[in-house]
Amino acid sequence: MNANAPAISIVIPCYKVTNYIREALESVRAQTFRDFETIVVNDGCPDSNNLERILQPYRNEILYIRQANSGVAAARNTAIRIARAPLIALLDGDDAWSPDYLETQTALFRANPDADVVYPNALCFGGCGAPFEYFERFPHLDQVTFGSLVTRRAHVSAWATVKRTALILCGLYDTAMRAGTEDLDLWLRMARRGAKFIFNSKPVYRYRSRRGSFTSDLLALLNGELQVFRKHLNDPDLTREERIALETEIRRTRARVELIAAKQALYHCRRDEALQRFSCANRVLNSSRLQIAVLLLRLCPRLLYTYIHHRYPDEYSYLH
């Protein structure tokens, strides 16, 4: 790296985030750690004129790139290839950082010089209501390895800080992966190469929960995870344990797909379809709640419909 290069390159892909990008950039401006560059990639935003108008006050502080829409993975790859710093900090255009994000992340790299990835806890805000610790949903229960990622004993967020050399060595993001799961594929490949992951328990990332984001479509996310697992299942160098873990998780993820589809059918009062899909999901998930749902659908479906629609004002709130 050039001796005059910054310590960190901040990578911000933009697609349909015009209403939120100012907040993201203001959180960058507020960082207590100041040795960084910021790369903003306009990934074919349909409202590019409005986006560029909002970006105008920041143009002296950012490197701005505009490209045809190719997906978040391709947008990140574009920025990573031209980044000058040894560390890449990933920030989505509709999220934000606390002022000490870079300071705490770089401190962990200094304390763990052999680390390749430092990923922080986060607070969720926006459509989900009051902030809460996001990793209560995805507990950090185990050392990050290929196996613990597959079996979900460990979860690495998409909003990590990563050594650029580690990203280059593993081939960057796979642009064939569905949005929202390209990071899982990346972490699995890095784990297979022996990368070291460090968890920052301080919630310094601000994750925006909103309808219309890539991660709000649960079925798309689950099908994306299936795509990732099937890709890695084709690796001839898998150990027996890794292959079993992948096959098991594929079955469980298929069952989760059935569960979401069952809930959609239930919300729209399609009794036979909901009954069939809940039963299919439960053969794998073996959940008492699913057993109760199946029983209620058989005995008193109209009562169940009434309760669901009274409890949840729309399908999105029911599914999430």
C-alpha cells in the first residue's frame, strides 16, 4: 500500500437508498477515528439525479463511482478493487454508524493483528420499533468456522471491517449470489481458508429495519441461503462433517421456506395449502407451535384466521 494511503477504506453501495444516504454519510462525518477514505458506488440507482443532489455537499469527502445496476456484491467489489487502505469497512447506504465505530473496530485489529475480520454488534432501528441489540436474534455462541457458520452456531454480520488482502485472496464477493446472502458465501469461503474472525460486542452499527430492503424479503433470503449452501456442497474438498452439516442445514432451510409459505397461505385463508406446508415444515423442524397450528387449522380454521388478522394488521407484520 502507498505510504500516504488511509488506514481504512469505507465502502458504501447505493441502490434505492436516496432517502437514507445522508444519515449514513453524516455518521461517517461524525467518526472519532479520522484516517479513512469513503467510496460511494451508485449501482444504477433509478433516481440517480436525486441521489447525486443529496451527495453534492459531500463530494469533496467521497470518491463517487456510478455504474450500471449489477447488484450489491458487484458494487462492493468495484469499491474494494480501487480502495487504497489495508482495511475495508462495509456500510450499507440505508444504515449508519455510532461515532466510535471505526475507533473500536481498529482497536480490535491492533489488539489482534492476526485477525482478518472484525464484526460488531448492532442496534436495530426503523420499522422494528424501539432499538434493540440485533445479535439477540443471532447470538454469538461459538468460534467462527465453516461448520459453525453453516449450523448457525455463529453468525457474522454483513457490516464488518475486513482486511483487503483477505478479501482479494478469497476472490471478493460472488456476484452470482442473491442480495442479502453474498456475505454468507464470502464468510464461508474465508473460513475455509482459515481466516480469523473477531466479534466486537459493542453495538456500534445502526441497522435500519425497513420494508423494501434486500433483507426484508424472508423467502428471498432463505432461497439465497439455499443457493449458498448448494454451491459449497459441490466443493470436492469438503470433510465428511462439513458435508453432513451442509446437507442437514439444506433440509432445515427448505423447511423454513415451507414455513414462510405456510404462513403466507394462512394469512390469505388458504387452508389446504397452509395445512400441507405447515405439516411439511414440521416433519423437519418438529415444533410444538407448528403442531398446534396444524391442529387449529384442522379443527377451527375460521377462528384461527380471525385471531391472525386481529393480531397482525398486515401480512408483513405477521411474517416478521
